[in-house]
Amino acid sequence: MKIAFVGKGGSGKTTLSSLFIRHLAADGVPVVAVDADINQHLGAALGLDESEAAALPAMGEHLPLIKEYVRGGNPRIASADTMIKTTPPGEGSRLLRVQEDNPVYNACARPVRLDGGTVRLMVTGPFTDADLGVACYHSKTGAVELCLNHLVDGPGEYVVVDMTAGSDSFASGMFTRFDMTFLVAEPTRKGVSVYRQYKEYARDFGVALKVVGNKVQGPDDLDFLRAEAGDDLLVTVGHSDWVRAMEKGRPPRFTALEESNRLALRTLREAADATYGRRDWERYTRQMVHFHLKNAQSWGNERTGADLAAQVDPGFVLGESVTAGA
């Protein structure tokens, strides 16, 4: 399952995504974790120290390798230089699988040992001083979007992405790449403002969206979130001594997480798993093509000097039964 955590800055989405990843790892299921936020904190939330987190390879720095690998033998793509972040797969493309070994994972993923199992962690890389004035952060997340476009996951496999804060996710079609999106919201007007924006886009594109109330301290907070999110409010999370210890760099064993929060994580997983039976690969592929054509017309054709609409394979539908190209 492909799962996104979104929310305004400071909402606690990175903390909750890291808890969810730990929850999955404790059950021993395969997980690819991706930090796509401009503030690269997921590694630290998963227990890496500063030097370990800083040493993680940036996906953006390996974009040429990613493009060349997933291009495979697709005859519609003349060269990797003509690929952009939205380039969809077609006949002959190489696809990424959660549990396989491939050059993309070798270059961009690193194993992180957690209680119960090991997850693969991939990061976009930080926004550096060299990027100021010459690049936007979406050039970094383009590598994530390209990988998601070529990634096929099956039941019991999880890809968890800590997304950019606020409404930045709408700057590309990446927000449609997920089976479930968990929007982390505090019980404040600012906390639910991102939810209102996301709900509108989610409705237009058929995105499954559930709200996770965070920092909920009492009935008033709960009533506020219920009034704002209605049936979209899935679960709430309150204070956690375990999280406080984790943020100090001294987390106890994950089994010591409070039972109420363990129950909340189980609820998140059940909601994500329930979307599997509703997967619509044709719609998923159609949305990929939609955003690719928009990007091609807006800037891609001019930048690459190619007609990127010609990269679309009209007879191709991504899905679990598709065989990767050579």
C-alpha cells in the first residue's frame, strides 16, 4: 500500500509517520519509507543520529540513474534526458518492487533497523544554500514522483511517504499517487486549513483521505475536530511520554508505546489496508498521464526539446501483473 502523511508544518506528521513505520516494522512487514519533506527529519525520528541522517544519499543527486533504470527498453522514450518527473511507464519500462534489489535502491536507499525488523529509508535530500535563488524544492521531490510512477506494490507491502508541509504537495500530481492519505491536523483553525484544501483536491481526483487529530488534550479539542472534519476524522492522538523520550534521543522499546497510541496506529493500518480492494489501476494510470501532459505543455517540452506527449503508451495500464521491461 502507498501511504502519505501530510499536514501543516509543526502538525506532527513526521512524528506520526515515523510511529506508523515503526508499527509496521514491529510486525515484520516490508516497508519502504520516503522522506519527501523540505525539512529532513524522518531519519532522526526513526532513530538515526545527526551524522547517520546527514550521510543518507539524496535521491535528487541520483536522478540520472533513476531515469536510466526505469526507462529500460521503452521505445517511446528516446533517452533519459527527455524524461521528467511525471514521465509515466509504458511497455518496456522497468518497474520498482518493494522487496526486490535493484540499482535504484542500491544508490538511494539505506536499511534502518527498528524493533522487529528493518525498513528501507529513502530521502529527497535537504534544500541547500546552493539551491537558493536557482531551484525550487519540487525539483528535489521529482525523483520521488518518478519512482512512485514506476513502483508496483502488492498486499502486505507498504510505501510510507512523509510529504512536504501544507499545500505544497499540490504543485505536482504526486498527491494522487497514494492508496491512502493521512492528514495530520491539530485542533486549531490553522490546523484544519490544510484539510479543507486537501479535501477539495481529494474529491476531484478520488484520493482516499482520512484525518488524524494530533495534540488532542480533551473533549473540546475532539469536538472541534469532529465539527471540522466530520466522518473524515479517523482517530486522535494525545500526549505520549514515549514520543517525548524519542525526541530526546532516548526511545524505549516500541512495545512500551502507550496502548491508546498503539490502538491508533492499528486503526491507521486497518484503514490503509481496506483501500486495497478498491484499487483502480486504470484510474491511477490515467491520472499519471493527465499530470504528465500538463507538465509537458507547461514546461517539459520546452526544457527537453522533445514532444513528451509521445512518451505516453495508450495501451499500458500499470498494475501488479505487469512484467518489468528488460
